[in-house]
Amino acid sequence: MDIEQANEQLERLRLEASGEAGKGKVASYIPELAKEDPHQLGISVCLSDGTILSAGEAQKPFTLQSISKIFSLIVALCQNGQQHVFERVGKEPTGDPFNSIIKLETIKPHKPLNPMINAGAIAVAGMIQGKSVQERLDCILDLLRRITGNPHIGVNEAVYCSEKKTAARNRALAWFLKDSGVLAGDVEETLDLYFRHCAIEVTAEEVARLGMALAADGVDVRTGDRVFPAEVARICKTFMVTCGMYNASGEFAIDVGIPAKSGVAGGIMATVPQRMGIGVFGPALDEKGNSVAGVKLLALLAKDWELGIF
Amino acid sequence: MDIEQANEQLERLRLEASGEAGKGKVASYIPELAKEDPHQLGISVCLSDGTILSAGEAQKPFTLQSISKIFSLIVALCQNGQQHVFERVGKEPTGDPFNSIIKLETIKPHKPLNPMINAGAIAVAGMIQGKSVQERLDCILDLLRRITGNPHIGVNEAVYCSEKKTAARNRALAWFLKDSGVLAGDVEETLDLYFRHCAIEVTAEEVARLGMALAADGVDVRTGDRVFPAEVARICKTFMVTCGMYNASGEFAIDVGIPAKSGVAGGIMATVPQRMGIGVFGPALDEKGNSVAGVKLLALLAKDWELGIF
Amino acid sequence: MDIEQANEQLERLRLEASGEAGKGKVASYIPELAKEDPHQLGISVCLSDGTILSAGEAQKPFTLQSISKIFSLIVALCQNGQQHVFERVGKEPTGDPFNSIIKLETIKPHKPLNPMINAGAIAVAGMIQGKSVQERLDCILDLLRRITGNPHIGVNEAVYCSEKKTAARNRALAWFLKDSGVLAGDVEETLDLYFRHCAIEVTAEEVARLGMALAADGVDVRTGDRVFPAEVARICKTFMVTCGMYNASGEFAIDVGIPAKSGVAGGIMATVPQRMGIGVFGPALDEKGNSVAGVKLLALLAKDWELGIF
Amino acid sequence: MDIEQANEQLERLRLEASGEAGKGKVASYIPELAKEDPHQLGISVCLSDGTILSAGEAQKPFTLQSISKIFSLIVALCQNGQQHVFERVGKEPTGDPFNSIIKLETIKPHKPLNPMINAGAIAVAGMIQGKSVQERLDCILDLLRRITGNPHIGVNEAVYCSEKKTAARNRALAWFLKDSGVLAGDVEETLDLYFRHCAIEVTAEEVARLGMALAADGVDVRTGDRVFPAEVARICKTFMVTCGMYNASGEFAIDVGIPAKSGVAGGIMATVPQRMGIGVFGPALDEKGNSVAGVKLLALLAKDWELGIF
């Protein structure tokens, strides 16, 4: 692949996709996110040899939001093992919005259907071990810092505070989980950890590196180090296909066909097995919570570069 | 009505009904309630001239639990008016268990269907005004003390603490209401008020007096004083018919036919318009949360004394 | 009560209420009903001595629609007894729209929550005995003819055909009931009976007479004959309070307070125990399916004449 | 791959998996299926050069049941195009049982979430064009006969009749779809087509050939002929991952990781892109409707032969 040519292609597709931004809106329920310019669009691709391709706002920091659910799951699986984790959270897509509470009541036993919906991710946060919220958060931060090579990755305090203040629905989910016995330990502490890991700040380029580590089955391609087991990578990629794009995951799988996880700050992390990790940032969201221009850009890229896994 | 004869009748019916207790179980989700002897059964009837008839454990203190929802509603209506209250809580029965959260998400606008389910009663608690939780609680206590003539009515601290500790589901409901904009003010304070008014301790005799005040359209028959408006009494009696016995209200209306409100401590307050108030205490509950022997006793009494309103 | 004066009062209230009609719409899902003039409003009151008061379109024929559910229930109860009937249909209000199918799946056992929603009424139709649909229908017609004294009461064929053609949702409900074992016998025959009894044509005056028979606990006040047991009348009146006005029953109970059953052709049958039956016809419906002007008129009348039972 | 060795491996894994059969039950809701011996287990693998490997009951005829939903979808997509089809049926997994009706009412617009649940497949059947049910069925049969090279593939009449007689729930779904406008045309005819294509009889070997055609992106590897477009194959494989194994699809994707579609007669068709098609037959089902021994056998095979796509 000719790097210069590839960068040009990326920029061309980015321009084509950026027109979609007008169809979406920045997330408004977290006031701090509502301040973003909806017309931004950046993409970064990390190849299997660590080469980075970029176009647009690839260096603009944004918060991981739901993308962080993949990394809290990795930590929880490494710390507790599959059996422990999947006794408390399921493996099934839901067909419901990411913040829905209905199935927590209707499905017996009362456990969240998967770790990508908010209820499931809160349950996962509850399984991350450590003596304090900070120590538990550090498990996630360490993983992200190691893969990206950026020791300064941390929490955006303004977004974290904004999120914490407006998190009534997530509190409802957490207390329901507590009532169901899914959540052990202190509810407020687990929520605090959840809000913090959602507010971890990264760039599209860093997200591309994270996606590449998943594509490489848990190996950091910069160093060749294994950072998490291949089995855990496989589980995450599967969840990215079945539940990664909220209740538009099925559509994205058909229309784009790459394992991906989105966040309401406008980020998307995509993973093309063995070949590449992709980070996208486009804060205008569709009604299901996915970056409109980001989804379009991945669709164009998947078609041009034949990235679909199906 | 010959008082002595009536007391004998009450005792006879009480004995007949008490056999039902074996079919139920004391509430277990509030540990303090689980300690009650399930075989207790007491009844008290307050006639329109203030005469009290009693049989069995009519002087045994128990906590109001959901019966208190009627009195928090009276206070909220008196303080805020119907319009304000019913913009935040509906008037419809639900067909769902009292602690269900599903309809909070499925029904638009997201307001609780009625003030007798937990979500609705928490919303009502949020409307009770005062500078502190204690001041807000006092509004309810003052009303109860005035009608019963017992200035010592207060909160059972052990039950309150037990309830507060195990109230994860109610917290989930409250935070959902907060998210929906139904609940203004501090969530924890409103929950605290809710737990406290549920833990107010009374006897069956006192409950009979409370029921008589409703039967007399808001007049305290001991003193002849009006304690709340007739319109408010009418609203409460209607809710007692359509939603007073959890999701067995329809069945109770057909099988017994008296406006009534039950609580999970085993109490039932029934109101025969103009004629009498009835307090029952029988802590063994059926699966919907109503006193099994209490329901049976009211059914027998309604038939013998022709108390049904339909 | 001075008859002339009462008629004048009725006319005055009718005029006041008729302004509400503009806020509603005639039922459109049954094409034949969509042809009605939405501004019509008629009322008839049948007193306990058989005297009839009327104002407006009291002689205009309209179809019973859901009002007929009361009479199919009467027939089913008389033919099968309470135990048989209530093993197949519940006694609880639902909080859901009248044609909802959700609770048939979510509630175990899978039986309709009450006989006033469509699913419940179809289950009731399935219990009406006879060698043919016509014979089963005649059981209902005979009852209506006897009480009204009109031997010509019958089915409006145009409405019946219109209803049968557009009844996909009701077919879905019926087949779900078949699957759940609630509906024995031939599904299409039971649906046919259901569509036919919904399309029975009456006038507001006749509905008033039907309501009076319920008010008189099953006695036809014209002849003094008992036409159905008092126990059955009591059950019907209770259902009219808890579930008679679709998922606005709770609101109607509070705002008006009279047992009543509405139909989507714009009719309402109300019953003031011992005192009177009321028939209303006003085809413009609110979004829950109740006559807007009819509800208003009953609210005005209940207030003026103090008809509320609570 | 050494064929003889591979056959031996298959037989060894088959024996290991067959012990699982005792944990399941044959489908009982279709009486004809209930007659099967639950201990059968057969597997056939079709390689990309057309070579067939087999073990156990690979020649035993069984009915496709839900596996046929893939082929009715292929026909519907070829006849109508993606836009037409996906306006009437969605692309999202549901988290609900295959015969659930709830989301048809709760999700707006009222269209089935995907073509793999019963409601979605009935909607798809409604889109298959032809002058008669037979002609519409022939579109599916022709496709199956062409790929398998077996011109005698047809409907098992006993199963079809059994299915038709006991299909109340599917009728409920179909009539709900009719009511929602999703289903055009005659409901009974579309149901008839649906029951017939579910009752098409095949062997595990034939299913393996069908799976290989999907693996080869729509090319029949026996003849080299393209039998359906690559784009359609891609869509089907994606649905097989997200919704192919009922509401255990997410779990299967994680635990096995091969696109697969199961049927309640105990069949599973799996597709390893480019490499192979797999047909399994094991009639003992788990509670979600998947062959217990079949799932186990695929899990063992996927691990041994490294077939997972994630």
C-alpha cells in the first residue's frame, strides 16, 4: 500500500462522508458534549506494521464514551475469567436502545443481555477489581496507555463531571442491577468508575491503535508485546459485530461489515482482523447514537478497500 | 347496630378468615418485616359516630407501608392542587406489579401511571413541600395524628432503616423518575421521605379511624372537624378501588367491592362511604403483596354486612 | 324530579358538552364508522320507574361496539358460571390500549387481563354456547331485545362487513388466544360472533334502558322481570369502573365517577346504581377511543345531579 | 486435507458431541417432529471443491424449518431488491424468542426486526412473487434443487399438515403484520407458503452443499454457476451471525464464531466463508430451539479446524 496514495484516498472519502454530518446532532444529554462542532470529521488507520494513515481531525481529543466498554470488558475478563463475567452479563444483542431498562425486568434471570448496553457495562465496571475507584480506573488506563504508547491518556474532568451530574438514567440502571444481585459492592463507586472510564480522552489516531491491537488478537503491533489474550480479543470483536453499534448493530454489520464500537462523543473504533484498526471522530450522531458521518465514512472505506468480514 | 353482637360477629369472621394465613408469607424483602408472626389477624371498625369495634390483634403496632401512599397523596393534593399533581402522576391502573419499572420507559410521557404503585408514590413524595425531610414528613404525621387522636404516631426506626438499606429497586424507580423530569429536587431526600412515611407505625384501630375520615369525605368524626377537602377524599377513594390492592385491585373490587388500600406489612385500610372505616392487620401476604387473611376477612365482612359499593 | 325541567337541563348540558366534539375524530379504522358526522351528540336517561329523558340524537341508531362486551359477558357468565369464565379471562385493568397484544405474551398464564379489552372480549365470545354463530348471537340479541322492548334490534350488516374486512388486529389477538389455549372451538366462528355483536345497532334511548337494567341489579324496570342475576350485574358494574373506558378508566372514575362502558362508534352506557341508566351517542373520539363530547356530558351531568359513586 | 482422516475426525467429534443430546428435547409443538429419535446426530461438510465429508445420520431426511428462512430471503431479495425488502423487515437482532409478538407492537414503525424471527420470515414470504402458492414455493424449491443437484427436493406433507394445524401463534404474527401494513396480499396464502417452505425436506449432506454456496458467495461449487448474487450471500451470512441461532445467536457467535442458521427439526446450516459449508442434524433441542448436540459438534469442529471468523 502506497502511504501517500492511501492518505489521499482517506481524505477523499472523508470529504465525501462529511456531508452526512448535517443529518445528525451532537449528543445533548451530556452538556459538555453538546459544545462540539458537529461538522468535524477525522479518521486514522493503523496498519498491522504500526503505520498510521490519517485525514481530518485525527489529533482532536474526544472522550471514548461507550468505546471504553470494550476495554473495561477486557480488564474484567482478564481479572475474573469468562465464567464469572458471563454469569453476570449475557452475550445476546437486545434490539433495544442502549439505555433501556425494560429487559432488566422482563428477562429472567435479571442480568443485562450484553456488556455493550449501559446496564451491561455498569455490571462489568462492578467486576473490575481494585482497592479504590482510582485503582480500578488505572487498570483500564494502563491498558490504553500501553497500547497507544501515550502515558498521558486520562479522564476529561469537565466531561466526567457533566456526565456524573446528568446520569440519572444510568443510576436507575445501576440500582436495578443492585436489586437483582448483579452488582456487588458499592453502587456509587461503580457508577463513578463507569463515568470516569466513559470520559477517558483519546484521539482518532489512538483509537486506531487500540483497534489494531484487537485486530492483532491482543498484540501491540508497535512493540510486539501481547497485552491481552487472543481469546479475549476474539470475544470483543464478536461483541463489536453483534452489539457494537447500539441497536443499529445489525444494520451496520450488513452495510459495512467490520467489527466496530461507537461512542456518543462521536468516536468509532473499528477492527479489520489481522489487517488494521480504524479510529473515527465525528460528533454529529444519528438517533441511535452513532456518528452519522463516521458510519458513512466506514461504509465508503469498507467498500473501497474491501474490509468487510462477511 | 348492637355493639356487643357486632363485636362477636367480627370475632367469628376473624376466626374463619384466620385459617387463610397459612397460604401466605410475611414480606421477606424488608428484613425487619420478616420477623412477624404470620398467624396474627386483627380487625377494627370505626363507625360514623366514632364507635370502635374490634377483634384480634387490633392494638398491635405495624407499619403503614403502602397504606401511607393515600396520606402522602392527600398532603400533596392539598399543597399543590390537582393539576400540578396529575401532570406528574397519572390516574390509570397498570396491570403490573407495584415495583415494576417497565411502563416508566414504554409510556410517553414517562410519568408513573398512578400514585399507588411505588414509582407514583415516590413522585408524590417529591411533591410534598417543606424545608427538610422532617418538615415534609411532619405534614403527613400531623394529618395522621389529628385523625387518630394519637399524638405519638411516628416512624418505626428499625423498619425505616431496614427499608432504606434494602431499597435498591425503589432507588432505581426514583432515578428513572429523575431522568424523566418527573422528580424535582434531591432524589435521596425524597427517597428518605418515602421510606419514612412507609415506616409510620399504627394499629388496626387507628387505621379504622383513618378509613372513617375518608368515608366521611374528609371529616374527622371524633371532632366533626374537616381535615381535608371532600374532593380529595373522593379522589383517594377512587384510587383505592382502581389501584388500591396492587395488581389484584380488579379482583378485589369484584370479590369484595370496598375501596381499600393494602401495605406489605399486612395492613389494609378499607372505607365504606358514609358508613365506616376498617383497619385490618394480618402479615401473611399473597404473591401480589396483599394480606391473605385480611382479604378473606374483608370479603366475609362485606358479604355479611352488605358493604360492597357495586 | 320534574320531567320537563330535567329534559331542559339535559339539553342545556348537551349543548355545553357538544363543543368538545371538535377535539375528537370519528373512528377511522372501521371504514363504515368513518362516515358519521362527528358533531352529533345525543343523550337519554332511563329512571328507575322506566321514565325516559332525552336530548339531541337520542333516536339515532349506532352500533354498540365495545358496549356489547358487557352483554356478551352477561351471557357467558349465565351460561358458564364465574369459575369457568374467570379461569379464561382475568379481572384486572391493564393500563394498555384496548387492542394491545403485549400482555398476552408477557403475563403468565397467557390469559387476557379482563373482558373489556378486545382480547378478553374475544375470549368471552368463545365461551358463548350455541350450535351456530347465529344461535350464539341470538343469546345476546334476546337479552338486548328483552330489556329494551325492541324486538327488531339486530346487526348493522354494513358495519359488520366493514369490521370483518378490517379486523386484522383482532384476528391476531384471537389466534394468540388460540395458541395459549384460552380459546376453544373454531377461531373464525368466534371472531364472526365477536364482529357481529360489536355491530349490533341501538339508540341512546335503548342504551339508557340497558344501563338501567344494570342499575337495577339485573331487573328490567319496564316489566319488573329479572333478566339476569344480581351477582352478574354487580360484576359488570365493577368492570365498568375499573376497565370500562379503555385505558382512561381510572381518569373517568376520578373525573366522573359513574360505572360506564364506551364503544368506538361513540356510544357510552352509564349506570348509576339503583337510580338510572344513561345512554350517550357522540361519534367524535379522543385518542383512547372514548367519545369526547360524551365524556364531557357525563362529567357535567354527574356534577349537576351528583351521580358519582365515590 | 486427507479425506479419510477428516472423516475419522468428524466421526470422533460427532461421538463426543452426541452425549449432549440427552440434555435436549425434540420439538413438541409440531406433533410430527415430536416423533424423532432425539439421539440421532449427523454431520456433513462440503468443501470448496465440492468434496463431501460425512459422519452419522448425514443421509437422514429432515425438514429445514427455520433454515429455509435464508432461502426465502434470497428469493425475496432477488425478486424485489434490498430497498423493497428492508422497508418491510429490519436488520436488527431482537433479544426475544423467535415467536415473540411484543416488539411488533412496541417498535415503531411496526415492522419485524429481522427476517430470521418468525414474524420477519412471514413478512419475507409475503414478498415472494408468483401466481399461486405453488409457483411461489417453486422459486425456493428451484434454488434448493439447483444447488444440491437433487431434483426431488420437496415438501414433507405430513410435517406441513402438522405444522399448518398447530400454527396458531404464527397466524397471530401474520395477522398482526397484516394490520401493520407489512404484509400485502392474502394472509392465509402467505402462511401456507411459509408452512410449506419450513417443511421442505433435506439431508445434512444437502444442507452442507447449501452452506457451501453461501460460503462461495452465491456460486454453486459443483457446476461453477452463480446461483445468486454475492451481495445477497453477504447479507445472508451477516444475518446468520447476528440472528441465525434465535436468541442464542450472540452466544453462538462467541462460542463457535461461524455464520449459522438452525431449525427446530434439529438442522443447522453453517458457512465458513470461502472454505466450507456444514450441515448438521440432531433433533434434540435446547430451550431456545437449537440442536444441543449440533451446537456442541460445531463448537468442537470450529476449535479443531479453526473455523471461527472472529
